[in-house]
Amino acid sequence: MINILLLSLGHGTSLLFPFLEALKKTKTRGRVIATDRDPCAAALQFSDKAYIVPGRNEPDFNSAIKQIIKREKITLVVPSADGDMIHFAKAKAEFEKTGVRVLVSDQKTIEITTDKLKFFNFCLENNIRVPKFYSAAELAGSRSAVKYPAFINDRFGQGSRFAHKLESQNDLLYFLKRIPNPIVSDYIAADEYSVDCFCDFDGQVISIVPRRRLLVCGGESFVTRTEKNKTIIGAALELLKKLKVIGPANIQCFFDGRDATFFEVNARFGGAVRSAFEAGAETPELLINLLRGKRIKPRLGKFKDRRLMLRYNDDLFINEKDLKKIARIN
């Protein structure tokens, strides 16, 4: 029996439904359990069992997750939020002592991928193409070195909250005062891609699915199209191996028709990862087979080309009293 614990699902079901479907497709006895700190998180209404847990920064968080692991006989823990990744990378050995697998890369990898300055420097050291960039210290010394248009973001930022295009030095000065840990890079005028990747528990790269981001809202793809771009696949493969990724990764890059220029890696499932699943990556099924002891061969390039995903919102209506039925772990 394989029971999967999905953490911090919030209002999205892009991970939940594929894992529920994967258990059926592989004819595997098991359940998918979901957690969140918010009882109104819509995903909790669709899982086989749901729990409301403390926030990851609260002292009882680890204890609560361990209680669920024991109570539900969990096989695999899947962190899904950015903040979860560093928490579980640090506590991976502690949790795996209970007999579960935790789907997260090692701490060093997570520290690189959650810090844009560390990531850019890592790529330069490994001859991986990234935009020219300027740290806050470099900007303090010579702001005139920046060529416009440019791009500014927070070094540790998540999503698009601090991401802005800069047209002039006035823009730069304005945002330098408002972004906590600014990092500035050249603006790349090229098509933007997300690359959904999966590596097994030993770091072997299993699948790489590039998709062009055709419509982006709030940092997430709402219209996206898979593309069998050999240049991106090859460059992403090199990056994954250098980073020693375990489990999922969502890589962000630009492609100008000749080269892939990387600007971010999220060592977790991306928000639009279902596009890759549907196109043939089938990551939840592969994970279940890995947990059953099967060896999985790399399947690079084995996915449907130019497959469009059109995301849309839906509504769920419940009685308020039903929220009280969700189990709480304090």
C-alpha cells in the first residue's frame, strides 16, 4: 500500500488530481492525504483525507507532520511550496528515520536554487548561460554600468511580486528603495520557457519537458505549449546534473532561437506542471513505480509536442460547518 502526503496544497489541485489518478492507473492500493494551514484551502475538499496543520515556522509543525505520517502510514512526503523546500531539505534525514521518503533535493541544492545570486554564480562557475547580473553591492559602486532595459527582482523573491522591467536609471533608483534584497540583470528579449523536470531518488534525470509560456498571470502560466526543443532539453539536462537535483524541478529560461539562457530554478513541482504530466511525463505514475521498487529508464523527449494547456478557475460551494470536519493536528 502506498500512501502519499501532499503538503501546503492551498487552493490548487494540479498535483492532487494527478496523484489520485496515478494510484488508479497503476492499480495501486493507497490514498492521497493533503495538508494546509488554512481550512478554506480548496484542495482539502478533494483529497482522500485532509489535515489542518500549523505553519512550517511554528514549533509544532514537525511534530504534526510526524503524527500524520504515523497515523496514515505514509510512504512518500511531497513538499510543494517554496518555503517547504528548505525546511524539509534540512530535516530530510530526521523525517526519513521514520521510514518515509521525502521528495526534496539536498540542502545545498535548495540553498542555491532559492537564492538568485548564488544560482547565477553557480551557473557561471559551471559554464551555464545566465543573464549578466549585478548584486546590490555592485550597484552601490557603479549604477551607470547597468544597460537599459534591465530587470530587477528580489534575490530571495518568490513569484512576481518584486519582478519589474527597468527602462531607466530613475526606475532603478525607485525600486532599489522598495525591494529588500535587489538583484538586477540584463533584460532578455526572447521567448520565455518553463521546463518541467523529474529526477529519481538517485538524481538520474528521467524527464525534461520544455513549454513556452504564452500567457502569464501573477507569475503562473495560464496558456502554455509543450515544445520538443532539443537545445533547451540538452542545456537543462546539464544544469540538472550539475545541481544534483532529486525529484522535481521547474526551470525558467529564455530561448532566442539559438541559446537557452537560464534565470531561475525551483526545485519543486511548478504551478502548471500538469501540462507536462498530460503530455506524457507521467511523473506521479513514475514515482509510484519507483516506490514499488521498479527501475525507471530516462525518457527524454518522449512527450507530446505542441500540446496546449488552457488553465481556468472553477468554483466550489460547501456549507461552512463542513470546514469543522477537517481533522486538525496541533
